[in-house]
Amino acid sequence: MAVAAICACAVACGGWIGNFAQVLNPPVRPAGLEAHETSAGASLLGQFRASASAWLYLHTDLYLHNGVEMRPLSDAEKLAGRHGVGAADDGHEQLADENNLVTVVPGKERDFRGVFGDLERATAAYKKMEGHKHNEPENTLPLFRLMTLIDPQFVPGWTMGATIIARDDARTGEALSYLKQGLRENPDSVEILSQLGYYDITRWKRLDEGAEWMERARAFGYDRFKFLDESELDALRSVYRWLGLCYRDMAQFDKLRSALSEGARLFPDDVIIARLLNPPPIILSDSAKKAWTARIEKAAGSQIR
């Protein structure tokens, strides 16, 4: 109900929020604005925008999981072999890797608090999440749009919003437009660039356009590798994998080796990058090898056209 009320408020106040966002982010930046952005007022305004978008994101996640608060597995839990809640059984495409998520309130089987844990589970929004169902993700789209209006530099608002739009294959173009709007606000975002490439490759089978987006993400990610956060590192890792697949299918083997060699240096533990860089030998006769190579080149030519 709380999220429904927020959505209703977002729709009712859309014009006001839009005007407010234009004040915060005018299309043309007034001369001299940069000179004042380090002031206390500007700093507080920036904190408000970041806090508001993060608050909306948290409550969107709570809505999707029926009010149950989730968190990622810690490194210690992963090393101990713990598993997350697993994918929902509602038939929807996952919005996140739920095999890496657990409930914030622990289950009885792993809670050392005894009666105090029982008390929290009885009074908090808790339930076992195995085989769980999501609330309808499309209902949260106004919240993602509101996040990006309040704070255009809040990248998850763009990437997750696009994921929800693209759940319907027919709306892939709309999702790409949404991401391109986010890219204008965040031109060096590895996550946005990689998602643009992902949809071009997987939905529209445009390997050449997809590879161009991935190459832009690769360039930004490589230059700032030491400063990337966990989500950006995950996106960059995927970029190298997709480049390997694209260049393999387009028979551009020099580009394949260049991208994958670089990816293997940055992510030496990635078995997918390693396998793409060093595939198993083709155990075929010379004539069969030629036929296989011709088949790959023919497929690559049809993709480019």
C-alpha cells in the first residue's frame, strides 16, 4: 500500500517534480555555476538528492519482494558455501542475481539468537523466500523515473528502469531510448554502456552496434579500473565476455584476442574469458576445418549485413 501511495503521488505530482528537477538540472548550465557548487548549500542539496533516490530505490526493492528486506551474501558466507534465496518462480526475468541475496532477518536454521530471533521474525516483515514470487515489476517504473528526475547521476535508476521496460520484447526500443537518456547524464558509465550493448546483441542481434557500445564501456572501464565499484566491475567483466562472443561470431579474431587478452589480465580468475581466449582445439580433418571456418565467416557476414 505504501508503494502504491508513492506511485500515485508521483503521478499526481509529476509536473511539479519535473519542474523541480529542471531547477536542479537546468538544460543549459548558467555561467559561473561551477564556482558555487562547493558551497555548503550545494553540498546539502546534492546529499538530499542522493538520499532521496537511494530511499526510493530501497522502497522499490521492498515492494518487489513483498516487504521483505534483502541483502547480498557477504564474502565470508560465499566462502562458507551459503546460497541465496534463488530465482523467483513467477516466470519473470530476474531483475538481479537472487542467488546472491538473502533476507536481512535470518531464518531460524541459521539464527543463533534463539527466542529473540523468533520474536523478530514474528514482528518483522519476514518470510522464507525460497520459491518466492515478486510483485509486478512494471508497477515500480514510475519510481525509477522519479529517481532519475531527482538525481540523474543515480545510475541504478537508469539500468534497473530499462530492465523493467525491456521485460516486454516489443519495448526494447523504448528501453534503449531510456538508457541513452541516462548515458547523456552519465557519459562514462560502464553499466549503462554495457546494457546498451547487451540489448543490441541479444534482442536485435546487431553484433556490430553492440560491440561498439561494449568497446566504449571497455575503454572507460580500463582507464578507471582501480576506482570502479563492485557493480561497475561486474559490468566490465561482462563487457569482455560479450566482446569475445561478438568477435568470435563475426570472425574478427584479432579484435577477439586483443579484448580477451586485456580481460584476462584484469580478471585472471574468470573462466569464461579464459575459455573464449583459449578454446579447445578443433579435432577435425583439414577439409572439415576449412568447412567450419567458412561456416563461421558466412554467419559473420550475414550478421554484419
